[in-house]
Amino acid sequence: MKEFSISSKEAGQRMDKYLFKVLNQASKSFVYKMLRKKNIVLNDKKATGQEVLKAEDQIKIAAALDALR
């Protein structure tokens, strides 16, 4: 599992746009698939990708990231 903490500089953007930046090796379709399958969690709740991030938010991504290596 990979975890990210949102800083004040990163706050204010949509979650899916942030994930594209952080997971630059992953395709957009892979990120959206992870969101559809509920493998990405924002503050311990299932995420849709449409959420606007706030400072100190916590994003957790399930183990499917191993496929990117």
C-alpha cells in the first residue's frame, strides 16, 4: 500500500489530477480503473476521483501499484 499526504501547495486540485501527477508511470485508464474498483481511499473513505483535495488529506492506494514496476 502506498500513502500520500497532501500539502498546502497541493490542496485545491481534484484528486484524479493529483494522482496523474504522482503516478506518472501509470496510464490514465489504470488510475480510473483503480478508482472504479475502489482501490484508492481518501481519508479512510472510498474515493471517486472527483473530490477536491484539502491540506492534510491522506490518500491510500492498494497494492496494485506493484504492476507499475
